[in-house]
Amino acid sequence: MDDRPVSSLPTDMPSLAVAICTKDRIASLCKTIESVWEQSYLPQELIVIDDGTMSDEVWEDIAFGCQDRGIVWKYEKKDLPGLTRSRNWAAEIADSDVILFLDDDVTCDPNALAEVVRLFVDPSVGGVTANLLEPKLDTPGGRRYAQWCKWARWWALQPRVKPTTSKPKVLNDSSVAVLAKWMSGAAMAFRRELVLTHRFDEALAEYALGEDREFGYRLAPHTWLLEARRAKITHRRETSGRANPRRLGYMTSFNYLYILNKTCNLRGWRRAEPYYSLLVLAVRLLLGMARDQRAERFAELRGMMSGAVAWLNSGARAILKSARTSDVPHPQRGRGTQTALRGASVSDFNNTPGAPALPGLGDTFPLDSNRSDTPTLNTDPSGAPAPLGLGDHPTPGLTRALFVTNRLEPGGAERMLIDLARHLPAHGVTPSIACLKDAGPLASQARDMGITVHEHLLKFKYDFAAAWRLARLIREQQIDVCVVAHSGGDRMFWTTLAARLARRPVDVWSHWHPTDEQRHLERPNRVLLHWVDQIIALGSAHRQAWIDVENAPAAKVTVVHNGIDLTRFEDLPPRESVRAELGLKENDFAVALVANLRPEKRHDVFIAAAKLLASEDDRYRFFIVGGGPSESDVRRAVEAADLPERTLTMLGPRSDIPQLLSGLDACCLCSDIECFSVVMLEAAAAGCPFIGPAVGSMTEFLTHQQTGLAIKPANPTSLADAVRTLAADVALRQNIVANAKTRVREGFALDAVATRFAMLLHAEADRTRTSASRRIATDIGRHWQHGLDSIRTADSRTVR
């Protein structure tokens, strides 16, 4: 190892996050982290994405070690396995400029991180891989394997492209950096925005195998990828936790063919080269069977054959023929609850052939249907963003859940609550709703669905009897779990107290994104936060905001993205009839702001943008949809804008949002604070391009120019520019509609959200039942023992 002190570092060094994706290799992980702590240049963040389990003791040791060194410690436990999902997730939660991905079985030279990061001072450098040392390959067996790979021309095919930007000056000194032949997944760094933009291909699920090459090959035309010669990192190559031989063989062949056909323009004889490579490796396995490990080598060989046959029989080749170098759109990885791709992906071997493996490409891969050890994935998204990565779970017992809100008024959170309650019974949860105030206009809709709605539990602002009323309701209805349907305010305060009185767990389902400037929880609710059992956030950024701003314990905050009932969007009326009802002409460009009339929705921004655009072109039409407490203020703002009613129209609250959206040209939000909008998902399902602010967790669905247009929050100019862009570019609108529809159907179906929610509620209820049973058993045992002791110590003559 090179122990020379690193040369003086530039003053403009970018910030660094180290991300380690792991699964049940704690000892190896700790060894890797210790080598990170010994660096001459410490990272600003240490992120661990865990597909396995980590004990509290290890977690605390790492947390204290990071704290002592001034490193931010971020630990995330995933439900759905997948290396590429983990890497995407790490990029989402990182705050640094550069993210260095390390395997959990590497040891870093003390100067390694400094040598990697210093190369990013040059803005033309987008990725850096370390000088990887492989001691286990420097053995007779390792050298034989390397020779076979050389004969097979393994990964010799690469994209024949280079970036158009000027060559980095650091390449003039080959002792510092050279062009990277490939990016090594054991130690590779990228600018964070590149990972967020291009994303690791989540079709390469579980142990991925080749995801580093695939990502590097896709980035090659866009940015310079270098190897830091002085950044020496030793790859210890731990073998525990790896795939079984047959799965390894399947991924070897299928992923190899998939990646090369996706990223390389294979023409002529080059099309046959990947098959030649696989044939040579198959010969190696055949010859090796005569020497040792016959069963393992035979299983790996069978897996390779299955993977190659699956590739040849799939429609992926035809799809990739026209999209070899394009990025495959995937759902953003939510934290804690990642979404799976619909069906199985490249290495998910379930017994359902034809399940779509590449969302956005529109075709399917046949899977290895002979697998007997294959995990079955939930086929509805969450992970979503995946369906929510739930996997197989036994059907839990019946759980009664009480959702507490202020009133059921027409709003995104309230509609989400009613839709969720309608789906929960299918997952073993009996829901009911308690309204502190009157039931509200949506109560009749809930009751028509068979959902019990209680109301008038809070008589006035400081009605302390409300806690006892609510606690009595919880006992009488035999409620197992209480859920606050929105965080903060009266509903959280009184529900937390009542649940404590009734000895029931309480979950807070938050729909508000706290910021440093505007904390959400009032002081009394911050005091009661330690009595809350679980906080349900709507996205990864939302979860982190709860941890950072509201100081919520990370272990208590989980993610369940919003979802929508897709059946409401199946039989929409013809677009022409909707537009005729709205009085729209054929060439009119109609934009609607669909939101409750509340101050944070910034209707003034929408009105200002409408005034700006209307002065340029009279074909723009603007609609304000919704009702709420700020209706009079919004009406005054509309009147002050002095626009014709035909140009700017207030439609009021509507119950036919899917039908209305299908006739519009764009739907927008322009708030300065948003969490994760239901309207955004509804617009996607209805085929209406969406414009929204890049705040909160919105970008976990909203990808600029792919699933919508992202704008600056509360900015009329930015909103007007986005509307102009959509109006002028028909192809962009069509592309956004297609991508958004695919994304919402594969990642945000309501049934998947209900599945995830039900599992959380069942888990809470089971913990309560277990603790209650233990308490009863303890009481019985104590009284029984007390009786026995009394008999033993009593005079026998007094015993009756």
C-alpha cells in the first residue's frame, strides 16, 4: 500500500459521501468502515444501505465513531433487496457533491479518498474508480481464471465513444490518473447529480453482476471516467452472501448479453462476440468439473445456459435494438420501502413468465421458470416507488385501525385516506375514521363504502375531555392501532394522548414537509413525539426532513409513498367531450391548478403566471380547481388580475378529477411547500402532463422532462416558462405522458400502498398483543406465586 502523505489538497475540493451497500456481512462491513475512518481526508457523510440486519450495538458503535470524527451517519434498512436499488437510494439521501460507492469487503489506503476526490475538482470529470488491488486473484487459481477471461475477451466490448468536452489536464500525468477501462463496483465515485439523472439500472436486481460496467458504459459518452492510480484500495473478496451457483450463472449470461446489447452498438461479427465469451467460460466450467467442485460448477453451467436461452427467447433484443444507449426509466427508490419492478426483473426468478422486467421499454423477459428457490415479489408497485418491496408474507390476523383527522374535506390527503380505507379490508385491516370536528362533505362517500365515520369528538379548542372520549371510542371499538391522518395540530395531540390512555400504539401519517424555516410540529406535539410509535413519511426526502428538522428518531420513521386507485382512470370520457364542457377550442392550451384553496398552495403564483402568458397569446386557458378556507382571498386575486373569465376560470371543488384531467393540456402545482402530491399521480394516470415544484419528495416521481416538468417553487416566471415549453413541444408532451403513465402504473398503484400500510399496522398490533399477553402472563404468574408463598409460610392449622 502507498503510505506516502497525500500532496496538498485543493481548496475547492467537492464534498464527499461514502456509500456502502451491504447484507449480513457485519464483520467485513466494520473492517471497511474502520479503513474509511483512518483516511487523511474524511468524508462528510457515511451512508450504509442494508438489505440484511444490523444489531443496535453495532449501529451505535458506528454512529459514535462517525460522531467523534464529524461524519454524518446515515443508515437505511431496505425491505426489497437489490444492489442497484441500494445505490440509487444512497444517491437520493446523500447531500454531498460526490458519492463514493464501496463494497463492504474493501480496505482503503489512508490516502485513497483524498486521491479520488481531488480528481473531481476538474468539472469535466464525472466518475473516478480506484486502483483496485486483488490479492485473491494473485494466486494460481486466480491467474488461471484471469487467463480464461482473457481468452474469452470477457468485457472486452465497450462503447466506442468519448465525451465531447475537453480532455482533463490530469491525464497528462499517468502516475496520477488514466482513462478508466471500466468502473469497478468495489470502489467507484460519481458526481451525485449524474447518479440521480442516469440512475443504476434496477432491472439488474439483487446481486446485479455487471451493474458497474453498465452504468459506466452509459456515462461514457457524457463525461470523463478516470482511474485514480494513487487511490489504492484492496478488495478482500468476501464470499459470504453471494448468490448460489445456478443463480450466479444465470445472471452471468443474461446480464452480460443484456448490458452489452443495451450499451454497445453491436454490428456485424461483434454481435456474436458475447456468445463466444460465454462459450469459453462454459468450457472452463466443464473442464473444471473434472478437477473439483463438480456439483457447484455444473449448477453454474446450467444457470448460464438458462440465462442465455432466456435472453434469446425474450423480446429484449428487439427493444434494445432501438434503445441501446438510452437510460431505462425506473421508479425512484424510496427508502425503507423500496418498490419492485412490476413482476420480476433480470435476476428475479419467479414462476410467472412474461412479467415486465424493464419498465419503460414496454416488453417482457421470459424468466427461469425452473427455479425452486425463487422469492416471489409483490407484483404491484409501492419502491414503489417498488410495488412496495414486500415479498412474500403470511396473511396476518385481523387488525382494527382507527384513522383520526379533523374533517373529511375535498383534499388530496383526505381522498387518499378514503381510498386507502376502501382497500385495507382486502389485506386483513378493518378501518374506521374519527373526525374531531364535523364529518365533512366526503363522509357520505366513505359511509357508502361501508367505512364507519365518527364525528364531533372535539367540542372546542381546549376541550380536554376529547382525549377521554377518543380513548373510550378506542376501547369500545376494540381498536388495535390508531393512525393520525396528518401530522401536527389537534388531531396529533389528542390522538396521542388518547392512545396512551387506551394503551394502544399510535402512528402519525404525515402529509406535510417540514423545513428549517418552517417546522411543522407545535411545541406540545414535539413533547408528545416520544409517545408516537411510528411516523409514516411519503418519501425519502420527507423522511429525512422529519429526522433532521423535527428530530424524530430515525428508527421510527418509515416511508410509504402515496398511491392512486387506477380503476378510476380506466373508462375516461373522450377528450373532446371534456373540452367541449369546459368551452375549450381545438387550439386552446388549457392549464389547471388542482389544489385546495389554502395559502401554501400559492394560487397567487398561478394567477401571476396566467397574466403573464395571457398577454402573449390568447390561446392559453387557465382553471383553478378546488375549494377551501382561502376561497375569498383567491377570488379577490382573480378579480385583481383583471383577466377575462374565459381566460381564467374558477371551477370550484370537483368530484370528477380524473375526467377533468383527461381534457386538459397540463396540470400544475406551484407551491413553495409540497410533500408528495396525489394530483401529480392522478395527472400521470389521466395522461395529462404535470408541472410541479422540485421540493419535498416530489422528485421521487417527478423527473424533469421525463415524467413531467420540474419548476422552481412559488416562481411565476418558472411556471410560465414550463407552460410555454409544453405548449410549443408536442413530442415532449407525448413523451412525458407515456413515461408518467408507465411509472404510475408500475410504482404507485393503491393496492400496493394498502399492502404496505396493512403490514405496518399488523406489525404494530402484533407487538401490542404480544406485550399485553406478556403483561397478563406476568401478572398471573406473580399472583400465583404470591398464593403459593402464602400457603408455604402459613400455619397448617389455619389453612381452609
